[in-house]
Amino acid sequence: MGYIDSESLVKKASFLRIQSQSLAEGMKNGNFRSLYRGQGIEFSGVRDYIRGDDIRSIDWNVTARMGRPFVKVFEEERELQIFLVMDTSASMFVDCGNKNPVKYTAGANLAALVTLAAEMNGCPVGAVFFDGQIHFSCKPQSGKERTMLLLTHLDKLPSERVNGSVLGNALIGAAKILRKRSLVFVISDFRSSDWETPLIKLSQKNDVVAIRLTDEFDRMLPSLGSVTFKDMESDLKMVLPTSSSRFREEWKNRNESMVWRWKENCLKHGILSYVMNVSDDPLALLSQVFGAKK
């Protein structure tokens, strides 16, 4: 079952590739240029010693074993490795009506653009998808096959969904998968618990961009009288007085406070944070992230 504007991301791939061209350029020349152009020196092998080589580069173990001098050879790492942490929990599918897409649709379009821009630059991409459990994960890898695999998973979610959100576990899993410093996109509404510490730990060894998806219900409730609400993650039901202007104001203030605390927490730990409404243009937001010119 597809969720992307009634047309699958796989079918829209050619159009999205065109949109991703500016993002691909931004990856190389924007905010993450230093991460892309070289994040360290990696051992690649050994070769025979040549007169004039730095004796500090001699591999003494190989030299002793072979009976003649060998030196270590190093190469600068030049790949920008990207990883997606994608929330597919029930709260991402709340429909606000008014022809607005659900949070998941907006997030999936954003993730697809990142994936396609990465392919254009030959960047390895990996991902983890989760709701109440982790239902898909893969290590970063480059190539069209990996791109189509991720677009397919963004398009079609498991038929059996699990309530709840294991965002914290997904972040812990990402940290275990990633062996080298990577650019990590966390795409979620962050309506979960126990994710703060894993997010901080992930950001200590990676560059993390946290994108918080919001919709109209997060900003203000419509006045509809006494309405039964159900928590999409826990199935808890409660009757709320939406006709009360005071209640609607409290609802709005609480959500604004949650977003403010989230931003402060991200800023404190060097995590780039962006709030994206479902009606926002994902290309414009990503252009801002990468510092690319639209």
C-alpha cells in the first residue's frame, strides 16, 4: 500500500531525481563539505619500502615476516555516508483533513530526496524503519539497487503494524551499525519516550540532523464540542472539550513548549534541528540543511 500522494515513490523516482540535483551539489559544497571531502585517514595496505620513505610508516610486523622492509599505505576517506532513521509509527498517519498529507507522507518524500541526492554523489545510504518495533534496517551501501530498496520500503509498510514507537531503540541500533562518522537524518514527530540519551550518544560520533514533523492538530484543535480522542500509540481514549477556548489554548501552548524544549536539547548537544509542517516543501527544507542554492 503506497502512501505518497497516491503515487509510489518508485514511479516518481525520475521526477524526484531532477529535484535532487541541487541537493546533490549541496552535499559537496554546503554545510557538510568538510565531512564529505575527508574525515580522516584510513589504512589501505602495505607496499615495499622505497628509499626516501618516512621510516615511521614502516610496518615492522610485515617487515619481520617477509624479511624486507614494507611501509603502510593510507588513503583519505572521501565518502559522505548517510543514514536515515525513519518513523513509521501510528502517530505519523493521523489525518488532519483539508487535503493535507499525513506526517509520514511528508517525511517519506524528504527521505526519498536525500536518498536520490546521495546516489548522484555515489554516497552510501543506510536506514532503519520503526514503529512499535524495528521492522527494517540496512547498513550504508551505494548504488541504484540500494536506492530502489529504500524507495520501496518508504512506499510499502508491513501489513501488520505494532502500536507504540521505539525511536530510542532505533537510534541505539543506528549507532551500532555505523562504523564511521556519518550524516544521520532522524525523521520523526518525536512523540515517544526514552530517545533523548540515545540521540545524544549518536550525535557524539556522527553529524545528526533531527527533523520534527508537525501538522495542524499540533498547532491548534478545531472547535468540535466534546470529542473522543485516541492515542495512536497506546490506544488510550479520552473525551476532550474542544469547544473550550481555554483548553485549545492550553493544547497549543503545550505543543509549543514541547517543540521549544526539543530544540534547546538539540542545540545543547550540537544536533541540527528543523521543524517541518506537513504542508512545507521538503526540497526547500533540505536546501536549507545542505546550504544548497535552490
